Amino acid sequence: MMQAWFYSLAEQISAGIRAGEHFTCWLSAESSDFVRFNHGLIRQSGHVQQRYLTLKLIIGQRQAQGELSLSGLRGEDMALIAQLLDALRAQIFDLPEDPHLLLATAPQSSERIVASSLPATREIVDEVLSVAAGYDFVGILASGPVYRGFANSWGQRNWHEVASFNLDWSLYHAADKAVKSSYAGFAWDAAAFRDKFAEAARQLALLQRPAVSIAAGPSRVFLTPTALAEIIGMLSWGGVSEKSLRTKQSSLRRMRDEGLQLNSAVSISEHTAGGLAPSFQAEGFIKAARVELITQGQLTGSLISPRTAREYGLATNGDETLASIEMAAGSLPQADALRALDTGVWISNLWYLNYSDRASCRMTGMTRFASFRVEHGEIVAPLNVMRFDESLYRMLGDNLLALTQERELLIDGMSYGQRSTDSSLLPGALVEDFRFVL
């Protein structure tokens, strides 16, 4: 059992710590099935089980850390840990004291284990292959539990274990035209997947029409939750970081310094209790269950790391990047979104986003995959790739017309090195005067 193995390592590390020394250790592990699809067939499949331990040695205000890949065999793992501890001891007094080191010395142990309700991966794959037959279906399925653990020399023990799946996929048409979709969650629902696939297949048929371009300038648009996720995700680039706000580098600094506001329908929070990420962080501090960041259009909070808390005399509430985004729903039924858009652009996906003017929270990026020209509430043609340049204060401020009643859970599909635990729960957004520049 992963938890018992980790706790046994923590006890042995504690037994080997010398007088005047302290330690923290952070476990990042998973047991994942991966299946890659191409042309509606399985092209690659495999299972990954990995365990990475980050060990930090602390003496006074000095700290040194290293990372190990472990096997799960306690004897072998402890031998590696002992070697790492000796290496950290050899270098720690060559390091300067850290004035912003803040330690969780009051134990706050916790445990979250969500029993898996996922079917066998083979069952999910059989369902996917059945539905995708006859289509150029491309994608990757990741499924299984992820684990996070924390322990320190003050006796704190934290454990997080949640199983999830993420099917990130596309239906390919030709050239740069494809319909991208995803289905993610904690319990597989075959009917929900079939509904998403049917919608993607409907859009794929529309992609066969000749593509059109529109003139640069303002346009009425509908941003799907997936497209909106790219925009809101940009706030992780220092936007809601207390350190960035204090040093005037935040893209939202004008909300704090000048009182700028978004539309009153916009409320955004970091909802750790409702996401996939653990409720504790690598220094051992417990994250707030929910941090209200923007409430009815006003900046009401920020994310405060232990280092920032120590530097500015604040209370920490987690890390300073978004991991469990939640945005409040609106009043527009998703089924009425096309009719409400009337004439404009339906944006399914965005990519290559960057700040064009960070101080004004202005972003630029490209439309991607199945974005469509809409006339009188009907999709008439696929849209050629367009670049936008727009400020969050306009998109989610005066130009926001509505948010959808329904929200979509999006789990980050990143698996480079390890599966991500980031997630977002977002509505779609109807926006007027959205500025395309080419």
C-alpha cells in the first residue's frame, strides 16, 4: 500500500535525523494507465508506476534539498535516502541562511482517500473504440490514481489519494481542421461520453464546408469553457500571486491599486476542496479550502505562499499558482448559446496565449481547431485561424454579456514527467466587441 510505504520511510528518516536537524519530505506518485489512439485504433498502451521523493534538510535558517526516484522496496529506498541525507549534510553549511524560510512546525496531519469508482481501463477503451469506429480519432487516455504525501520531523503526516481519468481527443478532418474535445472526471459515464462524441461529430461534418475568414476588428464571440480556461489560466502567471501584486508585476495589479473591476457576474476562486489537487503543499502548510479571488467583479483575495507570508507578515493560504480554479455559473442555458450569439464567432479552443500588455491584463493568442462563423444563430462555416488581442477588463468586464448556467470540469491533461493534478470548473462566456487583429 502506497501510504503505508511512505509513512514507514518517514519514520525511518525521523529516526536517522541528528540533533539540531529537521526535515520535510514530499511524495509525488502515480499508478497510471496510458492509451494512445490514432485513426480510431490503439497505437500505444502501457502502465506507469512512479514514486518521486523530495527531501529537504533544515538546520536553523539553512536548507538543502534533493530528489530521488524510488522503487517501493523499503530497504533499497532507505539506502538511497541515507546517501542523499549525507550529501545534503555535506553541502548545507556552504549555503546562506534563508531569511524567508517559514516552516510548518505545528503538526496538521490530514488524509483524503477517494476510493476509485473507475471501471477497468479495458472497459473504457472498448467503449471509446466502439464509438470512434469509422472516424479518424486521435487522442490519449490517462487513468488511475495519483498520490501526494508530506511528512516532517515535527510529526506531521499528510496523505492525498484520488483516482481520475482524462481522455483528451480530436476528430481529424484535413490540414489544420479538427474538432478537439476532452472528457475527464472521477467516474466514467458512457452516456456522457457518447453525447460529447456526438457533438464533436456534428462539428466535424461542419468542418467539411469551405472555411471563411473575417475582417480584423471587433466581433461578437462565444467562448466555450475550454477556450475560457486558456484565458483564466493566464492568471497563474503571477496574476493572483500576492508577491506579484506587492511587487507590481501582477496582471491584475490595477484591480488592487486603481480599483478596476470586472463584470459583477464574475466570481473566481481557488477551490482546493473541490478539485483534484491536494489540500496541503510542499512546505507542509494546509491550503485554505477555498480562497475567494474575484467576487462579483472585485479583487477580494490572493494566493499567499509561505515565503511571501514570511516576507510580508501575512498568513499563508497555499501556493501562488492556480491549481483548482472555479468560476461561478451564469444565467444563459448552454442550449441557447448559439441563438444568443446570433451573428459572430464560436470559439472552441485557443492556444499560444501570451501577454501583450501585462500591466493592462491584455492577452494575445490564436483560435484553434473547430471555431466557426455563426449567422442568425446558425453555424455557417468553419473559421480560418485568427489572432486576437484583448484585455481581460473588456472580455470579462463591460463586454461580457452572459455566462452559461452549465459548467464543465476540465482536468489538465499534461503528463510530461508526471500527471498534473490541476483542474478547473468553468462556464462558457458570451462576449461582444472581441478584438481580432489578423
